[in-house]
Amino acid sequence: MKKVYQEKKKGYFCRIILNNNNIMAQDKVRVRFAPSPTGPLHIGGVRTALYNYLFAKQHGGDLILRIEDTDSQRFVEGAEEYILESFKWLGIEFNEGVSFGGGCGPYRQSERKTIYKQYVDRLVDAGLAYIAFDTPDELERKRKEIANFQYDASTRMQMRNSLTLPGEEIKRLIDNGENYVVRIRIEPGEDIHVNDLIRGEVVINSSVIDDKVLFKSADQLPTYHLANIVDDHLMEITHVIRGEEWLPSAPLHVILYHYLGWADTMPKFAHLPLLLKPEGNGKLSKRDGDRLGFPVFPLEWKDIKTGDTSSGYRESGYLPDAVINFLALLGWNAGNNQEIMSVEEMIALFDLANCSKSGAKFDYEKGKWFNHQYIIKKDNKELAVMAQPVLAKHNVQATPAYVEKVIGLVKERLTFINELWDQASFFFVAPTGYDEKVVKKRWKEDSASQLSELIDVLISREPFDVQGTEETVKSWIENKGYHLGNIMNATRLALVGESKGPHIFDIMEALGKEETINRLKRAIELIKK
Ligand code: GLU
């Protein structure tokens, strides 16, 4: 193969883009994330972008956002905006690309039509690609006629293309405006070597690759295969880090680099492991999320056509840093068993050599665990701001300082900030009733009289702080020879309405003397009856 390709590449062997000093900027790492705007960005795509980001940052390189929108059939309105908003939320920053600018634009493939056309023409002129006029019906007929039909060296001479039709006929068809495609001409029987940074050397025989369509006259647009290679070359991409699903295309891409004369500057490939269903059997899909109740998209997505809404990590109460940490470890490990990592640490530790070859199970419970850890780590002030919508939903107005204090007391119990109400509503509204089971178990015969005494003890307690109140109450209990547990349980029932919540003296301090006493009085009155 090499021989054929090298002879044919003569004349194309040049890098088109030179930097400002006219020196090829080969040394700088340049990677790209190249989503197709066909719907909301899948969480697997976010992971691909993240790995590119970590790799770029570690090497002081550039990360480019390229929108691969050449398939107009699959284009979805709003998908590009969604992608941009997702990365903004997650804090993944790009150096160049759609909405970021840069010297290699435009970065939206639909705006690069004229660029691709010259390379299509080059390949055709060099005999490395050819024009094919076969209609969908004709192709269908062939598929019926030949079992496992593939448009390749074994069949192409039976088809209507520029290899089989006379020159005048080709000209006539084109002049008549007949639709055609341009197909790559794959030489069969050659071993194509793909050196993958994660998988090692992958060898695929060219006979299994069909003469893929590179360009369609109908919309004057290239297909993914050509546009992807041309852009990676012109944008001086040094490493292509992408999802495993693209691995089967890699040999074709290697051939194209040779055909276009760019083999020497071909980027290095790294195909990331698949994200698997939580059970491990097969690729993670949106249906798994629906079935098991977790989001597979970073942000909520509303499908304009169907009206369906898919949940997002943001709207489900995830912290962006927790999502990043969780995703980073789906298919990569830091080599030191460390799990909680800041982005800076990830940048320092990231290594493609520590990416697994086999798929990574999407362990959703682990995702929740990460969120819990990040809530604990997060500043109470920031959490208090995040809690505002939760409180507003329950018409609660509290000072930021109070919310902050409450959060400090209950955050160890939260996986998501919107669980705050379940865990801490009693800090904001007094109980309106008392859990019957708890009353039965915890409200003793002498609870009412003991809590009345407790009220007297608390009235004179000043200041009403955790430590002082605890000391005063405990020494009163000791002097009286009362049962500590019984009094604490009854007090909790009075203040909270059930048997949950943090340390009882923390609750007292937060509520303040007046409210604590009011609640005790109310319980004595109501539970007695
Ligand atoms: N546009 C492709 C996608 O949607 C890009 C694949 C690649 O990174 O080469 O995943």
C-alpha cells in the first residue's frame, strides 16, 4: 500500500497552514473536540471533551471546538447552543473554535464547503477517488443481487461510475445536473496499521473497507470522513482523542492521510473505551438513564419535535466539579488510587497510558457519591446560594447567614442540594405534627413534666450557645438523676417533629432560645392530649 500511496501523493505533500512566522507549529499539542450537532451532547461526549481538555492543559496546548455539521439530515436546531452551554457550566474552556475564534476558522464545517471541494478534486484528479452516479434504487438492486454487497474493488467495475463510464457520458451526466457522489478508491489486500495510543497497534486489512462516500454533489458537502481529516490537518491537530465507536474508521483515515500526502504529519490517535451500561453489557444509552433514573446528558434537553424532556446533571442538582471528577475516572485512573481530585490535579496526573482498553461501566451510584463528597467540600456560603431556589419553593425567607449555618449542620447528609428540605425543613418551619411512631416510642409518661423543667433551665441559660447549653442541660439531668437518652429523644421530637436531625444542641442554638422554648411548650401541650 505504501508504495502506491506514496507515488500518488506527489505534489500534495505540503502543509497548508503556516503560523505567523511561517514556521510549522508542529511542536505544540493541538487537540479538538468535534461534536456533530445531532441532539443533546451525550455524557460520553463530555468525557471525550474532558480528556482532550486535560491532555491539552497538561501539555500547554490548545483545545479546539469544531462543529461537524455536514450531515444536514441529522442536524438538530439548538444542539450547538446546548454544547456551548454545557461546557460553560462544566468549566471546560476552549482556546479556539466555534464562538471562541482563532486563526484556523471557520470552525463550523458547513461553512468550509469551498475548502473541502479542492481536496475532493485533488483526489479525483489523482485517481484516488472517483465519481459514482448509482442511484439509491440501483444500489438497492445490487444489494439484493449480491449477498453482503460492498461497494469496493470487487464490485466497483459493475457500477455506474467514472471508472466504468466513458468520459463524454460522465460529462453529460454532470452537465445534466445528475446527482453523484465521490468515493474513495481503496486498494484491496493491504494491511493498514493504526498506532493507537491506548490500544497499541491495530491492523486491519483494506479489503474489509468499502469505497466510502467522501462527497455528495446534492448538497456540495463532504462526508464526515473527508471533512474530519482535512480539518484535522488544516487545524494542525497533533492528537485525535475520540470515542471508541470511531476506531473502525481509523484505517480509512490513515489511508486518506496517505492519499492526501499528509502521512508525515498525521495526528496520533487515541480511541477511548466505551461507556457501558451500569450492568456492563453493552453501550450506555438514554434508555438506561430513563430505566434506572439517572441523566445521560449534562443539561436538561427539550426535544422541540416530540416535546419530550430529558433530564440533565445540572438540573438534577449535580455540582459541575463532581461531574468532572466522576467522568474523569470512567475509563482512566490516576495510577495512585486517588479518587477525589481537583481539575489541576487531574491535569497533572492525566495519562493516556492509564486509560483502559475495555469499556467503563457507568456506575451511577458512584456519581452520587462524588456529588456528596463535593457538597461536603464546598463552601457553605456557596451552598447557601444554591439552596435559595429550594427555600423559595417552600416560601421560606431566611437570612443568608442562617441558611449558611443550617447547611453547615446538615451537609454531611446531603447527596444533592435539593434534599435540603427533607433534611432540614424543621430549621425553617416548626413541626405541625409529631410522628406517631416516634411519639409512641419516645414520649414517656414523665416527658411532659421533664420538658417543662427543661424550659425553666433553658430560660436562664445565657448565652444560648451549643457548648454552654449542653453543659447546663446535662448537669441538670445528672443532678436530677433523669435518663439522658429519654430527655434528648423527647426534646428532639418536640423540636423536629420526628427522630432525625443533627446534634440536638446544634439545633437549639440555630433555632435560638425563644423558638426552642416555644416548640417545647407546644409539644407538651399537643402531645399530652
Ligand atoms: N463528529 C464526530 C462525532 O460526532 C467526531 C468524531 C471524531 O472525533 O473524529 O463524534
